[in-house]
Amino acid sequence: MPPFDAPDHPVTPQITGLGHIVQTAYAREIDEDSLDIRPSIAITKAHLKMSELDEAVRKGTLEVEGKIVMKSHVLENVDGSPSDAEPGVEVLVSKAGIEPVWYLPGVAERFGISESHCSRTLEACTPSSSRVLTSRSSFRRSVA
């Protein structure tokens, strides 16, 4: 199960679908019918640490509220003792990796746009990962 729920969003209607919860949504088909249904979306949480965040907190332009922006754990010296160095801050982020298994005509129809516009937009926004999707006719013919 993913570490958090990714509900549909008004800006991206139904783009999440069931790709991140296939083990639950299709449990019967996987167990009883032995279907090989794989997730098309991987969702995880992470902590992002960047010097720019530490600087923003020092300047007062970013507030440490403890839920999304948090103090980092105390650093340790080589001998394992706590360091006197300021550990800084980190932010809690959610990230998703989407596999290029879309059926382009269906995606375009869902968004109310032409297939060529959908293809061009995917290529512009995700050039390295969508090239195989938008250029291979086998992806267009199969319903993934």
C-alpha cells in the first residue's frame, strides 16, 4: 500500500486512477484469476534537505512549523557524540513516479483534448520518459 492517499484533484481529474493501489483494487483478480496487474504509479514520502531551506529559515522567510518544515535531527560527530553544529531544516515531500503505460487516445479523451495535443504536451513536460510512449505505435494500439 502507498504511504498516503492520492485522491483525484480538480486540476488533474482522475489522473491518479487506481495505478498506485492495484494490489487492493484488483485483489480478487490477482489472487483468484492469477492476473498479472502491476502498479503504474509509485508513491512515497521523503525528507528534502537543501541549504536554501536553511538560509530561508535564517532569514525568516520560511517558518519551521513542525509538520511540513521541520528541524533536522541533531548531527553526530565521528565518535558518535552529538555535534554542536546547527542541523538545519528539512521539508516533508510526497512524490510519485508514473510509468509510461497510458493509452494515449483514452488519456486525451479524458482531458477533452486531441491525441496529438496530448502527445505534444507529454513530450514537452517529460521529454526523456515520454519519448517512447509518444513515438511507438504499439503503445497507441494497446489499452494499458
